Amino acid sequence: MTYPRLRKPLSFGVLGCATAALVPLGCPAKILHPAQPDDRPRVPDATAERLRECVEEYGGDLPRGYYTFDYTVKVDEEGGVVDVASKGVPHADLAGCTRIALRGMTVPEELLGLRKLRLSASPAPANGQTLAERGLVGHPGVLVAVAVALADLIIEAAPIVVVIAASVEIGKGDIAEAARKRPKPNLNRCLDAAAGGGALWEDLCNAFTNTGDRKGCWSKAEVSEQEKRNWCFNRFGK
């Protein structure tokens, strides 16, 4: 079940600091609020702040203008973020920073509750067993996936405006299966990922099944190799 994203017209003032933009980003980035209310689930405040920081740090490399970046946040049945796909982000560092921010997101409880509601409301097939019952026995989430568009997050960093358009995809079977098949993290793998950085560290973080470990790992995504190594030793022991 997919809930389509509806683009709502945005109404806000002109870029107040645009005249000061002789250097990248003439004023600190700030989150704007559309004139029209948006009743879709919102990006959590902590994640929104991290996304704002990403735009402030890397948005100065973009030409003046208005940008919409699309993201799909793939989540397992327990609410853990498994993967983040981005589209329309022209700057590699900005794309990486925003994906890391969304990977560390705590999925709103209302979205997980929505998926359970969709399962329980599914019609019964001819054999009398409901889709919810079949989905909850042995392989939860294999038969039903729910995708929900979050409210657009609008960030102004004069002379640019960035719209973060994110959707959360919950409980698709191949997502859950991929998460189960990942090799379990250990000290050696953690140290290798610290040395390699980039995709190796991302794969390590995605391999954690515990939400706390996953968030701790992603919090170190942009620190130095030595800081990553210290985290590995603290997590797994010497």
C-alpha cells in the first residue's frame, strides 16, 4: 500500500539574506514553515536539525535557486532504518550527509502503528486466514508493505531553498530479509570499516540489529578513523 506524495504549494518570503550572499550561504540555514498546514507525519525534530546542519555546511556549493531532494527511507518491521536512497541531490557531500541524518532517524510510532492497522484491516482470503495472520506467522512484513510520505521539510540557506521530500517504506519482505542476512558485526569488521570509511562504515551500521547500536554507529559516520576505532573498542572490547 502506497500513500502518494501530494505537493502542496509553498508560500514564504523572499530570501532575506540573499543580498549578503557574496560568500557561500549569506546567513545561517533555518527551517521554514509553509503557510498552509501539512497534516502528514513530520520528520523528527532531531533529524530535521541534522538535515538543516547538512544544508548549512554543504549548501554553499550549490548555485542560487530552489531545490527539491527526494529520499526513500526503508525501515524494517521493528522501526529500524535499513537503507536510505536519495534522488536529485547534485552534491555528493550533501547527499551523503543527508542520508546519514535520515539513517539515524527514529521512525515516528504513528507510522509503525499505521502498518499494523493496515495488516489488521486486510481482507480474509478464501481459506479463512487473514492476510494479517499470514503475515505475522513466520515472515512478518513479507506480504504487506506500507509507504508513507512525510511532510516536506523546507530549509532556507540563502541564496538557496532546499525541500527535503522523504517517504518511509515499512516492512517490505526483501528489506527485512536483507537485514537478516547481513554478517553480524564484530571487532575486526568494525576496525576494517573504520579504516575504509564510506560505504564500509555504512554497511557496518546497517548490519546492527539493535537500534541503540545502529544509532551509535551512525553517530560516528563523519568522525575521524581514530574516533571510529575508539568506538569499535568500546563496543566490542579489545
